[in-house]
Amino acid sequence: MKTNMHDHLSDEEEIEGYVKIDRYNSDKIGRIADHYKDILSGLGEDPSRDGLIKTPERVAKALQFLTHGYDLKPDEILKSAMFKEDYSQMVVVKDIEVYSMCEHHMLPFFGKAHVAYIPNGHIVGLSKIPRVVDAFARRLQVQERLTNEIRDCIHNTLDPAGVAVVIECRHLCMSMRGAQKQNSVTTTSAFTGEFVNETTRAEFLRLITANLS
């Protein structure tokens, strides 16, 4: 049965509907670390040598952090800072850093997300949009699903006139293994409402590619 991080983190800080992770679940860390000892042995290494003694625990802690999005509720993050506002123009948050883990090879992919919505009676605190991106990214993912999940969360929670999401990432499963193409970038997009309209979508794409500084 899945447990909530709030149940077993001894030193967490709850902030506006989600939990900031400062400590780790010791039982989970122990189980994962034991498996990594076997993995190291299977690779032909000696888990007891000096450089590797603490590696299983370090990897377990890293994995728990990199996948802590399972214990976050992205819709609650948005709801914690929703405000009624008579504003109906496009709101764009671009160049949001993305760090995630490919679920096929458990190797990182990383890049940037660009998110926009057109309010329909409610706006949201701008910092919440990057936090929603992070909540979905900090899971085992594929970029296509990540793009849709961000779009759907904002659409279903804010009920805006439209949502647009574009993500551009480099995948280490392509650059380190497999095709071994170091400079390839994968771009995915998802739109709802007004952004299905070609003119509105073109304005969004112009804004995320423009240098406004």
C-alpha cells in the first residue's frame, strides 16, 4: 500500500499543500540500498570496497529525491494560490528547468518547459506553475506523458480559456547509449481551448522564442 511522505518524514516542512523533503524514509532507503548491493555485485564490483561502501545508500537517497513527485499533489499546489481576477490575456511562464527520469532506462532527461494559460476568472501565483512542472517531472516519466499531465492539471484545476505546454529536453538514454546522438533535442507540445486556434498558438510560440530582455 502506498504511503504518504507526510506519514514517515520526521523533519518535513509542509508548505501550501505539499511537503518539502528534507529527510528520507529509512525503511525504504534500506530496502533500495540492499538491492543496489546486489546490483554492484552483478556488475562485477565489490560493494565492500572503500569507494562503494556508502554508494547503495547514496543511490537510494538520490532515487527517493528524484521521484518524490509521487508524494506531491499538483492540483493542491495550484489551489493553494488561486485568486479571482478579471484578467483574460495570455499568461506565460517560460524557461522552467525540467529534470526527470526516463522510465524505460532510468536515465535522466532534462531541459526546459514553457507553460501558458488564458485566465477565465481565476489566476494562480506564478511560482506555482514551475512547482507543478517539478511535481510531475520528479517521477519516472516519458516526455510525452509529462507534457500532457502538466496541461491537464492546469486545465482541470483553473478551468482557463486555454492551456499551452511545450517541453524541450535532452535524453541521456539517447546520448549515452542507444543512438548515441549527443546534440539531439526532443520537443513535445500540448494545447487546450484557445490555444488550439492557430493565431493564439502562434502568439504563444513567438513569446517563448522571443528575447525580451
